[in-house]
Amino acid sequence: MVFHGDYTVYSPKRLYDGIEKQEIMMKKLEIVELVDIKTEFMLVDARLRLYGKESDQGFHSGPISRPDEIVGQLVTVGLYDRAVIISHLFDLKLHTVMESLALRCVNLARSNVGIMATDCYDWLQDNNVTLSCVMQNSR
């Protein structure tokens, strides 16, 4: 307690009688491990990549998606490399990713040669990552 002119100033850490407040003494501490930071970073990275591909404004303003939803969105826009990485990080099954990838390959093989060249180039550029890089990022 401090007297300052005509009024008294009380400390936010103490009660009126000068005893320390207990809730100040018991601060909550959350310990975050590097693995948790890495997985959150990978989710944010995937979401940022989706922002560049996705034109739906509802997607941009929606709530943060669960890892399985993000994998589904990555597969939808053709970012299979990121879908595999997120699946490995969160121990998700790769069935959806592989089925979509196989379907995409079949569709590209059946399409017109001119369209196929353009689509293949764009698709390969979006997924320009080596297998060793995917495995390294999934650990």
C-alpha cells in the first residue's frame, strides 16, 4: 500500500491488508516441446500452401482444420507431397492420398497430349519434393 497525495494506491499483487494474492503466486506454466512446435508449423505451412491454391473465401476465414481435414484439402488441390507429410506426422492412413494420386495419374494418362503436358508440368512443379525430403519432414 502506497500513499500518494490524497489517495491510497494498492498493489495488484496484494490484498488490502498487504498479504499477497494466492492466484498471482500460482501462475500456470505450459511446457511446449519441439515436436509439438514442429507439427504445428507443418500444419500452418500446409494451410498457407492451401491459401495459395484455394479460391473459396469460406476456406480462408473458416476455423483451423484438423489434420485429417487438411490432408483432404491438400489432396483436393493436388498437393500430394504435403498430404503425405501431414499424414506421416499425425499417423494418418494414406489410403485417400494414394487413391487420389492413382486417379490423377490415370486421368492424366487418358487426357489430350497438349493438355497433359501443361497439367503434368504444373502438377510436378507443385509437388517438387524428393522422397528423402518427404521422409525427413515426416519424422
